[in-house]
Amino acid sequence: MDDDDLHISRIMTAWSMVREAHGDHTAVQSAQQRLLERYGGAVRRYALSALRSEDAADEVFQEFALKFVRGDFGKADPERGRFRAFVKTVVYRLIVDYQRRAKKLGREGAMHSNLAEPADSTESKDDDEMFRSSWRDELLARCWQRLADDEQKSGKPYHTVLRYRVAHPDLRSPELADGLSEELGKLINAGAARVLLHRARELFAELLLDEVTESLASGSLDEAEQELIDLDLHDYCRPALDKRREKGK
């Protein structure tokens, strides 16, 4: 087994968590919690984008969570497609069901939705893009949080450095160094600022590649690369992909 396979084998994929979450052992509750923590944000973002109501989004999310607790997804088959597509279809149908209930009850959420109610619950291209955007935003948000957690544990200021660069994209190295010196409370020269920024970007790319890989059935680099392309995240991870492929040779 090469280095890349060893790395992939350490990752519990979303599909394996789904199987655990619907098994007959004591790991069920833990697996359900991990799934909801990892993908619940994307579900809620999508529901909020579609329904434009915090209360409506909460209701849809609670229904989604209840389905996991009840074991409704125990027969979900990774051979039929990506986990992202599976989640999107489930949540889309929950949103449509919510709209229909709300319409019958005269709720405001049904009157101001960004998701048109189809007669046959068939997802549209615009709706697919809405979910893809929600999924992408949640992936990035989790990576930022993991970068912040790493900084707190290791003391390496990669989160601070990368956030500062995002907030000040046009600064040249000397100005970036001055800003980071003030931000970090210690003197940073231009060379050190460039090194820190490079390492911060590398770590962010690795975290993002891990997050994407965990949502795939096989966890292969080729599948991960296609998912990154589909989510418009490929540019973030190109160096990390090349690095892992080089290790696997």
C-alpha cells in the first residue's frame, strides 16, 4: 500500500458513517452525531437559501436529522452516486414537502421561497447550483474552523495569517509583514511573511482535500479532483493533489 492509500485509509468516508449510523451497535449514536455535525451546516444553508426563513430552515433541518435517527437512510447505496447528490435529493424533497404544507396552512415561507414548487419534485438546474453553493460554502467554513483549531493547538498562526491575507489581498510582502507584525504582536519580516502564507495555504488545501475526500465513496484522488472541479474548488487544491499523487508513485 503506497503513502496515498495509507492516507486515504485513515479517512472515514461519509458513506461509511451512514452505514455506522444505521447499524446495530453502540457506535450508531456517535456516527449520527458526526454526520450531522459535518453535513448539517450544508443542509441548513441550502434550506435557508431556498426558503429564506430561519424558522423554515430549522424545521427542514430537524426533519433531516430525524430521518437519520429513525434509520431512514440505512439502505442508501453509494454505488448510485455521490454522497453530496444523495443529501441534496433528500433535502430537496423535504423542502418541497415543507412548501406544500406551508401553502396549505397559509404560511409566509411558502410565499417567499427561492425554490419553485415542481409538480413532480424534480430538481432544476438552478436548484442544483443553489445546493452546490451551500455545500461549497460549508466545506470552506469547516476548513477555516479546522485551521483555527490547529492554530490554537499548535501555536502556528496559519489561520491568522491566511485570514489577514484574505482581508488584505492587494498588500505587497513588506506591507503584509507590517500588518502581520501588528496582528501577531511580534516582528515579522517580508521573507517570514511569505513563508507563513505559503504554509498556511498548503495546510488549508490539505484540509479542504480531506473534507472533500471524506464525502466520497472511494476516496480516490481522481474522484476527489472531479468533485473539486464540480464545486469550483480545484484551484485551491491543485498543489495538494499533485503532492499526494507524487507520494503515491
